[in-house]
Amino acid sequence: MQAAMPASPSRSVAIARPDGRVGVPALGDARMVGSWSSGPVGDTPGRPLDSTLMPSLRAPRGTRDLLPAERAAFGRLERIAADLAVRYGYRPIETPLFEQGAVFERGIGAATDVVEKELFRVAPSRGEERERWALRPEATAGIVRAYVEHGLATWPQPVKVALTGPMFRYDRPQAGRYRQFWQWDVEAIGDPGPAVDAELVELGLRFYREVGLADVEVLLNSIGDPACRPPYIAELRAYYGRHETALPEVERERLATNPLRLLDSKDPAMAALNAAAPRITERLCAPCADHFAAVRAHLDALGIGYRVEPALVRGLDYYTRTAFEFYRSGAEGQQQALGGGGRYDGLVQLLGGRPTPGIGFALGLDRVVLALAADGAAEAEVPHPVAVVVGADPSATAERLRVATELRAAGLAVGAELARRKLGRQLEAAVREGAHYAVILGDELADGHVQLRDLWAASQKLVPLADLAALLRRKGGASPQPREGSR
Ligand code: AMP
């Protein structure tokens, strides 16, 4: 994942980071060793591994494991997203997790933070390919690349697609900002709007409502097009240029490369300057102004409240006209948007296609899980078996596995107690797993019967093995009361 790999991994190395700078992990900082070192430590050929010398292995800094409870919370969001996509006519698509670097350099813009500083460059350790790959930092550029590559312009337009999946950005990790994070990405390519712009804003808000965040607001702006944006940027550059000495250093650098970005700077030193900066909304060309008014009229017709925010420019270069971001009420001033999107009428052409309008959004799932957790509402139901097959004879594991396999083949979620432990311990484990029933194998199995114990009602009856699948299916296995804090 690094730009350059040390030739022979060793314990103390200066390591090239994706931003090209070189860092030496601080002594004892296992997180950094874990994240920056490029290979197993102590693997010198011919020498046995000494496990006492191995640092503890951890997930790379800025990434995290989603253990079953948290994965279930993400799964719930993915299901809601997939259901909404069907309802709104957005079809599923997948693109590779890595692309030619040029897809992002051309598509997102070489002077953006995402490409300049945050891209994970990928190089194979061997092979013929000499292409410069990068892990995707967002999904739009890859989807548009696929649209051009597969000639989707010949399909009925617009092409409406959606995906959920991980994105990768080398950013300074903090709460809600990770190096691997998940997005729900939705794109409508081939529709100039304005109605589809409103459809997407409404869809985003509906997603937040359906997952359980009722207080999400949308900030809306138009950032113009190639006719009105360049003169606006020139005006902005001149404005900030007059105040150059007052600019923090990063902003001074941005002024040279991408003056629009100064507008959404969260540096308090910029607040007064930004408040007085020229506003794009007052400088839109007539077609852009008409489009913006029409988007607002469509939102009004849907009864959707929004706030026009002239400083909203979004981080990526490819946006034109409509731009929007979702925040929890009261958190608009902060850096952490829940999601955002916008129109990108120039992107298809930038990536080699014919001029084609497009619009989309990406909603960060991690931040939704965090927001739900802050409300004490993040946990989703972890799937549990309807029954677990246990037995009076601890050593009869083959029998338990066979009965469980038959029930699984019949389509039921059924656990099998495969440890050789006493029946009491097996039943305890079945309860811990959240099973509604225990199928108890004993002497009755000889004439084709088992004991079916209702673990929730603490009752038990003898049933024919042949009827078991139908019986369990009828019982449904639904929890009478939600477990694991399910909602
Ligand atoms: P962006 O493409 O930067 O507008 O990102 C869209 C959404 O993805 C944001 O509003 C966040 O919710 C989420 N997101 C972006 N970067 C990160 C990150 N480093 N960690 C977690 N979520 C992120």
C-alpha cells in the first residue's frame, strides 16, 4: 500500500508514507509499526521466527475491524440503502477497489487534497503491469470510468446505479475520520436535472430518516459551470490575494492551486475573511442561476427544507452546479458532514466519454453508525439460530452434526454443539447463542424422535425427527423480544 516499499523489511526502518514523506515509527508505538511497516518483522531467511521479538499485530492505524455487533449495524444500513435503491430505481453496480491512478487524478483533480495527499498508491510486488494504481478514495470516478468503458451511453438514459463499499483515504485518523471507511454511493448519469437533483437530495434525507436519524439537514449551493466559475475563481483569488499575509500557511498554498477550497476552510482564522468573500450564488451565469432556482423549486414542491450555503464548495474538482451536504442539526459548522454530493456535468468527458451530465451523492456509513451510537441506537440484531442441536452423549458429535446439516439443508439457521461437553453446558451455550429451541438427541433417536425444548418458555416435548424441519419453520424462529439491543 505504500508508495515505496523498503527492499528488505527490518525492525527499524525509515518508511515511505503514501504522502511521499518519510517517517520513522516512534519507539513503542505499535499502532504506527502496524500501519507503516511493510512486512513481517524478523523474517530473515534461514533464521527461525522468534515470537518474543514480534511486535503485536494490529489493524493498520485508521482502520478497524467490524466485529459481529458492529458489522450488524453496518449490515442494517446496507439493507436500508439497498431497499431504497430499489424503490427509487437505482440498480446495483460494483467497481474495483483499485483503479488506474489516472482515473482519480483526471477525475477528481490533481490539485485536490484527496489526490495530492490522501491517495493510497498500490504497487504489485511482481508482475508485468507497470500501471500506477490507487485504492479508490470515492466511488464516482470509478463508476463514471465504467460508464465510459462499457459504453453505457448507449443504454436508456439516465443510467442510475448505486453501491456500498469501502473507500480509502490517507488522512489523519480521528473519530469519524478513518483511512478505510464505508459509503453508500448513488449516481444518476445522463440526466441534466433539475428534477433528479431534488430526487437525490430527498433520497439522502429519506435514508437518514429510515435509519433513525430524524434531525439531518441539507445545505445546498450551486458552484456554477465552466462559463461562470472561472471568472468567480479569479475574483476569489484576487480577494484572498489582497489578504495573503493574513492567511494561514496551508490556505496560502491552496490559494495558488485551488482557491475555492479556502471558502470551506474550518480554520477559525479564516472565518471573518470567508464571511466577506465574494459569493458564487450572486455570480452564477443565467443558465446556472435558472438551474439552481429550478432545483430549489423542486425541493419546495416536495416540502423539503434546505439551507442555501454559498460557502459550500465540496472537496472534489469535478462538481458543477448543484452541491449539497448533509449534517446533523447543530453540527453544520463542523468538519464532519454525514454525506454529500453534487452534479458533475464535465466528468464523463474528462474520463474519455462524450459530454454527459451526471449527479450523485456519497453518504458515509461510519458516521451514521457513530451518530446512532451517540443516540444509543446503533446496535442491530446479530443473527442467531432458531435452534441448536445438542445431545445427551457428549461424544456423539457426528450425530449432532448430521441432524443440524439436515435442518440447514432444509433452509433453517441451526447451530450444532460440536464440543464434547455435558448436556447442561451445551444447553447453556445454546441459550448464549440466542437460540429459541434446543433439539436434544438422546435414546429416542433410535426410533426417530428427538426432544424439542423451547428455551424461552422452558417447556419440552417429544417430536418425530421427520417433522422437525417443518415444525421449526412454522415456529419461525423470530425473537419474541429483540436481543442485543436490536431496534
Ligand atoms: P466526500 O466524498 O469527501 O464528500 O465524502 C462523503 C462522505 O463520506 C462524507 O460526508 C463522510 O460521511 C464520509 N467520509 C469521507 N471521508 C471519510 C473518512 N476519512 N472517514 C469516514 N468517513 C468519511
